[in-house]
Amino acid sequence: MMLIPTHHFRDIERKPEYLQPEKCVPPPYPGPVGTMWFIRDGCGIACAIVTWFLVLYAEFVVLFVMLIPSRDYVYSIINGIVFNLLAFLALASHCRAMLTDPGAVPKGNATKEFIESLQLKPGQVVYKCPKCCSIKPDRAHHCSVCKRCIRKMDHHCPWVNNCVGENNQKYFVLFTMYIALISLHALIMVGFHFLHCFEEDWTKCSSFSPPTTVILLILLCFEGLLFLIFTSVMFGTQVHSICTDETGIERLKRKNQPRERTGSWQSVKETFGGDFSLNWFNPFSRPCQPEIPSDKDMVRQMTSLSDTETMEDPSEETKDEDSVEVTDE
């Protein structure tokens, strides 16, 4: 495989025959706008189910062990509304992150006819992914789980069974934020409930037996602490990536030549959907949708690069920060 270290380790060729376009199947007729996106990966589906189960378990313990048996109705109502609202927003964000196309590049558009129609001149280049036979726009990477090239791919997350990319990063950030908030809220309520039960009779502070109550609360405490740490770290890394306009894969590779980056505030507005408003925290509002370039537009952007000597790639695969294999070629 031919590559240039300063250009994302991609295939860069000038002649159609080097790209082996005869092995590429023409892209299928595009589906309707808004078609549901779902990755059929056993591990990812299992992780997504576990995520929902853990949130629903927290709902069960919070409602039926701590809030409903409480005699302080104001405390129960306020905390019940807050916790259920955050849990709903967390699960809604999870669904949007899982079922939204993260920014997949059209598959199979590197056909012989299309490449020949470009009439590339010396000094002009096109990028082609040999895995999905697509012409690769800038900052796109191939995911071996999704089996597609994804624009501005940060990493593949099994917990949402999807890549985190250009179109669904907002939903992933909201998912980690709301999970961290309900984890913190649950830990605070568990602490108050333990104090209340120590001061009062254990048989009166829960509708379950004291041993069952203790076990349920300890499990919720362990779950809340674990996910609070994990999602807080993920939330911080995602916000840092957005503010620096650098994806997780780009941060790991650290290109030898700096590229022009979007201003931090501009990058935040593009990710969350315009100027600051409550819609930033709404998983049902879309981020700013970038104009998807046509094939010729993508090639025109890529042909602005100058011709460079090529060398062999010592490796073909790397791992993202969720330890799921992705191939960046």
C-alpha cells in the first residue's frame, strides 16, 4: 500500500489503474433522507442492551427503594422528576447516537468510469479506501466495525454501537453528560438514604427487607461511581476534541504537518447546532449539518495537494480509545 505520512496514511494515486477500480461495485441508489442507521454488530448490540438495563436498574432502585417509600413527599417528587428527566434525556441521546448516520462516505464511488472522468493531471491526487472502495474526503477514516469510511471519525464506541463522527458527536456528548449527571444524582440520594436508614428503623425506610435494601443500594452505588468516572472522562475528552477541532484518531496520530483548524467556538457551534441555546442540550435537535460535497467537489479539494514521493506503510491497523479495532488507510 502506498502512503504519505503527512496525509493521514492514505492511498494517494494519480492513475486509475493503481486504484483497482474494477474491484469496486458502483454505489447503490441513495436511500431516502432520514433512513435509519443501525450497525449489526453483536458486541455493540449487547453493550447497548446492557446500557439500557443499567439505567433501568437505577430507575428501579431510585423509585421503589428510596423515593416511593419516603415519607417526605416534596423530597420524593422533586428528586423523582429530576432523576427521571435526566434518565429520559440520557436514553434519548443514546438512541440518537446509535441510530444516526455518523457521517458515512458513499460506498463504492471509486469506479473506473468516475476516476477516468476526473482527468487527473500531474500533481493532482485522489484518496481511495481499498476496504469500501470509496473516494475519501479529508479527515475521513475507515472503521472495521461499521465497514465504512466515516467523516471526522473520533472512535467507534460499543456502548452506542456506532462510530462517533461528524453527524452524531453532539448526541454522544449529551449521552455521556446525562449519564454522569444521573450517576452523581443517584450517589447523592444513596448517601442520604443510608443516613436516613441509620437514624430510623430499617424496616420503615424501604418496602424491601433490610438485607435486600442494602444489597440494592450497594450495587447502585458501585454502578453510579463506575459510570460517573467513565462518562466524566469521556465527556471531557469529547469536549476537548471539539474545542481543539481534533478527533481522537488525529490526536493519536499527531500529523507531522499542522493543518488549518476551525476556531474553538466555531467548532462548538457547528457540533451543537448554532449559537448557544437550550437546543444544545436537546437530543432531538440536530447539529449544524455540513454541506456534503459531491464526488467532484471532494476530488477538487483533494487535488489541491502537491505531488509527493510515496513510501510503504509499515502497518494497516490501529486501535481507537474504546479499544475497538479501526482501520485507517
